[in-house]
Amino acid sequence: MLFTHDTEVALQSAAGLVNTRTGAGSGSDHLSSDRAARARAGGVDTLAAAGDLADFAATWGWSGRTPRDRAAVEAVRQLRPRLAQLWDLDEAGVVTLVNTMLAEERATPQLVDHDDWGWHLHAVPDDAPYATRMAVEAAMAMVDVVRADELRRLRRCGAGDCDGVFVDLSRNRSKRFCSTTCGNRVAAAAYRGRQTGGDD
């Protein structure tokens, strides 16, 4: 394991949240590749309603009662572009953004143990707004990434028609796509290209 379990889950959850945007991939095998492919093909934002947020929270194991109001969903949706910056900024930019996010939310790390996770960190109360909790969890995970000098593991999907992000947790940093759907699509296109080239 490259990072602690809670850090890896927080990073993958942040990627998954960024990838709920229109045109992005699934970000992780936690989400159905078929669902992600359909959403991408149809230009669908997969975080459009309270039920979508509840599904996302259940998929990623977020504790506490999931909010059902439109304002909470919109606050989480507004967080996505900010988290997406973590995949595009250089180290200095990431550090500035992480420090800003932690300061804005008045993060105070505390050791907690719940739901068979073992000891891990929470930095805001469990009843804080979901968008706050998601921002701080992502920022805290990025602290570990920066300290380990592993920003290279935050990558954009290698499929030309996908703007999804992912966290490459492979041993040799060899992952290229945000989902198996994107990898399969690129492989199929390459195969068709070879077949067409062979026919000429």
C-alpha cells in the first residue's frame, strides 16, 4: 500500500467526485463502467440530484446521513472544479490550494475510529456540510501525496475523448485510463485501426 487506506480512499473519492462532471470518466472501478460510459456518451452529469449524491456517498463509504436538499447537492457540485485543479497544478500550486482549503474550513485534525476503518483522521465534525467534509478529506489526502513527493500519481485519462482524472496507485505508475471502459475503447479503436491498415 502506497498511502494509508483512508488517504487512498479519499484520493479516489476526490477523483470520483471530479468525474461526476459531464464528459468525465468514472475515475475508479468503484463505479459501474457501463454507467460511466453511458453517462459520458450522453453528456450526462452524474451528480444532478439528491439521489445521485446519496449513491455517491454510499459508493465511497461516507459516514453520516446524506443530505437530501438541493443546496447541499449544489455545494458539492461547486466543489468539483476546485478539486479538479489538484490534477493540473504544479507542486507549489497544489500546496497553496490545499492550505487555502484547510484554512477556509478551519480544519482541526482528530484521530477517530469508526465503521471498521481503524484509526484515521477527520478534520471537521461529522455534521459539517458534505461539501466541507469532501473538500477537507481531499485536502488532507493531498498533504500525504505532497509529503511523499507523489503528485505524479494524479493523472488525466489517456483516452483522447475523456477528461476524467484518476489516482495511479499501481506499483510502477503504469495506469493510463480513468476506467476500464476508456481503456477498452482505446484498445478497440487501435485494433480497428490496425485491421483497416492491414486491409490497405
